[in-house]
Amino acid sequence: MAPLKPQLNPKIKIIALLFASTISLTIYFLPIHEEPPILPDAKWRYYYREIFISNGKIIYEVNEILKYSAINITRNILVVEVNRTFQWKYFSENATEIISTNGTDTSLSFVNIKNRMYSDGTYTSWWIPTNIFTGKLVPIWTMDFYVKCLSWIVVNGKLIECWVLEYKNAVEEYTLLYERTTGFFILFNIKVSTGSSQQLLIERRLIDTDVRWPALTIIRPFLALTGFASLASLVYLCTKKIRRYLRMPKRETAPFTHPV
């Protein structure tokens, strides 16, 4: 006969799962990074695309690479240089390219790192506060975005957890993703219906950055998987143990008699 494999004591299993779920979920829900992720010398790049469609045909298309360099900070005002390389394409009715324009330009942006505001009173989209939760409103540009949920996305080969923000009205739909730990921008998609048969589609996404992700950014998705898997296993074991106890035959007790 083959030797029996040693079975782990159920109590030890429960203690181990309780420990794993508690540690994982405690670290997962730890207070997160509250400082702005962008500081002087930080660099990052976005890809931007814009398409205007009328009656199912593309009228024009814009492709841009946006390079950002944080130059300096004075009295909480962060100075960022923006280098833009763009290409515009205009199409004729038969969808053949008729005009193509290429170019580059450079500009400076000034944003207050304490309140994320530009001098005109609008809010930057480069990062958002990290002390937010589902249902909260976050100002970006001139709008208040609704924090919908958390989602996971792969960025440069790394699985990271993001807040999903939304804004909708009769003609516009905005969806933005921000890395949860730092609040750093990841991507947005915008859909604008300018008529019954016309649409403007806009996309912007992070290509790369030298902003260092905190360790919690990288391990947070795995902490969630470990924590909730351990918790589910713990619930299963406890439920199984309770059912087994309820199925045990009840002991019959002898009738009690008073001594004579």
C-alpha cells in the first residue's frame, strides 16, 4: 500500500489563511502616497489621437507625441515644458488622404502642486488626489469627474491598479484612468457626439515615464488576489466545518433521576 500523505491540521489551515488574508488586505488598504508624483526633473510622454467621423467616414485624424519635462518649482508652482510632435491628416469624400501636415512646437505650463490648478482656475489632468473613494467627485479641467470603480491595466509590462473616473452629459462621454497609489495619469478616452451622424473620438495614454512607481503600486494587485483568495478559502473551510458539526449525531442523554 502507498504511504498516506500527511494531512495539514484544519485549525492550522484556518490560522494560516486568516493570517494571509489579514496581512495582505491590511497592506492593500494602507494609506497611500499623498505627495504629487511629479517633481522637478520628472519626464513622461503621452500619445494623443483625435478622429472626427461624419456619416461613417473619417474627415480628419490627429496623431501627437507629447513630451513633458518638469523644469523647476518655485513657491509651489511647478514649471513644465511640453514638446509636441504632431501630424494632421485630412481626407476627401472617398476616404483618400488629400492633406497631411506635420510639425512640432514647445510651450510651458505652470501648475500649483498643492491644489492642481493652473493660473486660469482650471485643474490639471496630470495627476489626481490619492485620498479618494468610489462615488467621490474629482475636479479635472473645468469638470467634476465621478470616481466609478477600480480597475487593473498593464502599463509597460506591469500590472497596476487604477481608479476609473467618468463624466457624461448629453453629448460627451469621458473615461479616465489614474494609478491608485500615486494618482498619476494613465489614459483617457473621450467620445463627443456633435450631430446625429458625427462623432469626435479622442484618446490619450501614457507611453513611458521616469516617475518611479512605489513598491505598493507593483504589489497591490497581487495583494488583492492573495487577500481575497485567502478570505474566500477561509470562508469555505469555516462553512465546511460548521456543516460537518451540524451533521454530527446528537448524543442521547439518560433521564435524570433524583436519588432516593
